[in-house]
Amino acid sequence: MTAAKGTSADATRPKEAASPGGRQAKAAPRAKRAAAAKSTAKSTAKSTAKSAPEATGTGNADGRPVGGKPESHLAMVRRARRINRELAEVYPYAHPELDFRNPFELLLATVLSAQTTDLRVNQTTPGLFAAYPTPEDLAAANPEEVEEIIRPTGFFRAKTRSIMGIAVALRDEFGGEVPGRLEDLVKLPGVGRKTANVVLGNVFGVPGITVDTHFGRLARRFKWTEQDDPEKVEAEICAIFPKSEWTMLSHRVVFHGRRICHARKPACGACPIAPLCPSYGEGETDPEKARKLLKYEKGGLPGQRLSPPPDYPGQPAPPLGAG
Ligand code: SF4
């Protein structure tokens, strides 16, 4: 459960990762051949076959039905929970990748993160939070000055309207505090379920699944869902995992999507959960080439937060303009 374990695991499981289904999937055909060729090998073949995904209920690992049977819902749930456990080993330090010191800052940072990277938001918010530390300050700001500060995050006019609207609502309707209920949060300008769940899960301790672009993509690659609509994805994933896991599961899956299971070229050959993934082979399977695709701390690069948590094993991100 150390950072080093997570990092090295990526690099030291090429054999499993290079074979769809890893050791378990390989064992089944070998066992069948042995059983057919030698009657004396029957018992050995049986015991080896038991370790195949079909027999363990971990499901097929190459995206096709094992033995002609599709993966049962129960097998998928077991496999999904195992993926979550393995991701917890790989990313014991998973956390929100937006810099914040209080609920107000996290709410604004999450709204600003639409259509841009957390890194760009983290490089921009220090100036915003220094100029307008409270909802009252931001509600009374000159919109043009706010626009200038948040310009690097893109869509800065619409985002200025949203965050100033949030500040006004917090000042006038919630006594200057961020509310801790989903139904209140989603009424704020520019705040949807995703933003609300980020705030609830990370500052109020209310479990929530955060379906962003990474989470949705990986949930479909893992065959946890076939839905595209984030709300439907959220509902289906909530039914697979216990509530207590929802927030950390979200962080782990997003961490994996940002570092290894990228949108265009997933690094399958360096992926520690390849044996459990039905989409193995969608990306680079050559272990050496795959390792070069790893990002952030997995690739020895700076992370997205300028102020990462103390247990983060990588380097902090540089401030705006520093590279
Ligand atoms: S990188 Fe993604 S698609 Fe490839 S094996 Fe890992 S989780 Fe599956």
C-alpha cells in the first residue's frame, strides 16, 4: 500500500498485462489441451481450469464471452469490486486534483474546471481566491476584473456569470455558506450533479459518484455500464458499489484515466488491472512503449495540484507561466 508499490506495479506486470486476461486467462486453454491429450493429466487440468475467469466468476478478460457465455451480472459486480480494490492499491493517495482550502473554493474551482484541465484551474485560482476570499467579496466584484483573472480557464465570460451568481446566491440565500445538500447545490448557477457530488464528497463527507469524462470512459471500458448519459452511468455504478466507496472510487478511477487509461491511447501494456479489463488491447500493449505513455507521478512528471496532499508521491505542479 505504498506509493512505490503502485508505481512499480505498473511497470512490473508486463507479462500479465501483455496477455488478455493475464495468467488466469492463459491457464484455461492450456488446461483443456492437457486434458484432451493425456487422460493421466485430468486432475491437473481440472484444477488449472478452475483458476480461469469463467470458473472464478471474475468474468472474461478479453471482451468476449468465456465458453460462449456472457459474463453474469454477479460476476461483473465481483470483477468491478476487485478492480476498485486493486486501484486502491495502485493509488492509495487518490484525491481531488483541484487546489482548495474550504467549500467555497472547491465549489468555484469545480465550476471553473469545465472544458479545461485541473492544472489550468489550479494555476488560476490563487489569484481569484486572493482577490475575493468570500462570497460577499466576489458578489460585489467588478465582472470585468473577474473575467480577466479567470480568462486562462476558457469560457471566462460564462464562468464569470456562474461564479458571481453563485456568490450572490450564497450571500443572499445561504448566509454566505456553501450548502451541504444536493438539492440546494444544484440550484446554484452553473452547478450540476457532478459539481455538487464533488463538493458533497470532498468537504461534507456525503458519498457520491462523480461522472466526468474520465469516469464515464473507464466505466464503459470496464463494462460496468453501457450508458453514455452521466446521470444513468452514476445510477448504474451506485448500484454496483457500497455507498461508503463512492467518493474514493471516483478519485481512483479518474486517477487511472488520467495516468494510464487515456482517452486516445490507453497504456494497456503497463496497466496493473489489465487482467480484469475486458478492453485490454484497446491501447498500446507493448510494455516498454506503454510505460512511455504514463503521466503525472506514474511517468515521473509533475502533478496537477500546486499544493498536493502530503502523501502525494509526485512533484507539485508549477504556477502559471512557469512552464
Ligand atoms: S489501460 Fe485501460 S483499456 Fe487498457 S487494460 Fe488498462 S484499464 Fe483496460
